[in-house]
Amino acid sequence: MKTAPRLLDYFKIHFIVIIYAFTAILGNMTQANTLTIVFVRCVIASISLALIIRYSKKSFRVSTSVLWVWILNGGFVAMHWLLFFGAVKVSNVAMCLAGLSTQTFWTSLIEPIAKKVRISMIEVFLGLLVIVALVIIFSVQQAQWLGLLMGIASGFFGALFSVVNGQFTDTHDPKLITFYEMIAAGIMTGMVWSFGAFDGLAGYFPLGLDWLWIGILALVCTVYAYTETIHLYKVFSVFSINLVITLEPVYGIILAIYIFGSKEIMQPGFYWGTILLVLTVMAQPFLKKSNKLV
């Protein structure tokens, strides 16, 4: 049974979404390349989660069949992060987050397929609005189209691993799921990373403040934010939390303009397109709920 949320709980969920939004900014501040960011983040996060699981005296054991699914899902996580930080590197924070905001739309298409249920026509209509919003964004920011496409692809893989994780959260410890997925993502990324690292290519080793930024990504944005979100499910519904998470692009774009200044300022059409995108995604759960009541 859920307890009544306190004012502090409302503050926490918005604080966590701000943390999620800050990941793109940290990626932009890090001089190391995308592969290095993801690889080191996975290593630090997996070690930290191992210590947490060990300290809480939980078992690391899991069936082989489930483990293989988590390994595959770790690959989806790796692709999500590689495309996410790659989008930041080739364009900017705003374009990355605009593309990433399609994650909820991708989920609305993937989840019915996974659960073998009919796709809602409301979601098809909202999907068309998402396309319109993306066309508006693309038309005014054509020079940064690659970053937008990578952000959209990142949202797709984010939806994939979220749907897969949703199949296990009722039967397995979320920290254990994340632990094995971080290991899988780290190994997959590390195999590619090692080729460049051994050749001594620039950007393949974190230097100076890079360690701080990647450490924050791993400990604050991955380990803390994830576990705190799970804790907040005790007082908020999944619907309420996901609705707030939809604000991530808004928080991220505001933070990016504040930190990076004119570099992140876009043409007015970009913001109109982003507003349409966010409002469309936020309208989705309300329309689905009202449709069920009819």
C-alpha cells in the first residue's frame, strides 16, 4: 500500500529528473570521447552496485536464461548511452534531448508488441504529432540533423531496455538487474574501446576533471538516481513519475543555456517544435486513461 507523498517527495522526484537532464551536460563537459565515457561509467557503476548488493547481503545468483536476457539488454543500454553522448558531441545538449524525448513514443509502440496487445489508435495519432514536431525541429536546425537522429535512436534503445526491464522488476531486485546490465554494457563497450586505447588515440583516457564528471555520471546519475526512483515508487504511481520524467528535455535545455550560454541557444522554431513534442508525450497517458473510461 502506498503512503501519502510528502512535500519532500515531490522535491525529490523533480530533483532526480534534473539529475537525469544533467547527464547530457556532463557528457558535453567531458573531454574524453563517447566510448570512454560509457565504458568508464559502466565500470564505476557496476563496482559500486556490487558493493551495495554485497553490503545488503543480497544474493548475486540468477538463472542462466534470465542472465542472457540481461546481457542482451546491457547491449541495448550501451547503444542508448553511446548514441546519447554521441549526439551531444556531434551537435549540442538541446538537440540531443529533443531527440531523446521520443523515448516514451517508442515505448508506446514496443510495449504492445512485447505484451502481444493491439496498438492504440490514440498512440498512432500522437505518433504523427511527434513526427510533425520533429519535422519542425529539423527544418530550423538542419545543420545539426545528425545529433537529432542520434538522439531519436538513443530514445529507441532506451525504450527497448525499459520494456525488457519491466518484465523483471516484479521478480528480481532492480539493483541486481542494473548490476549485470552494467557489466554487459561495460564489456561490450570495452571491447571496442580497447582497440583505440591500445593505439593511444586521443580522448581514450579520461584526464583531469574527466574523472570527476564521469564519476558523477556513474555514482549520482546512475547508482543514486536509479535507486532513489525505485524508492519513490512506494509513494508515487509509475504514471506520476514517468509524467515528471517527461520534463527532462525542458530541464536539460534550460540548464544547458544557463551553463553554456549562446552555444545552446536555438532558433524559435526549435523551441516550438520541442514544446509540441513534450506536450504530445505528456498528453499520451491522459488520453489513454480517458479512452479507457469511455
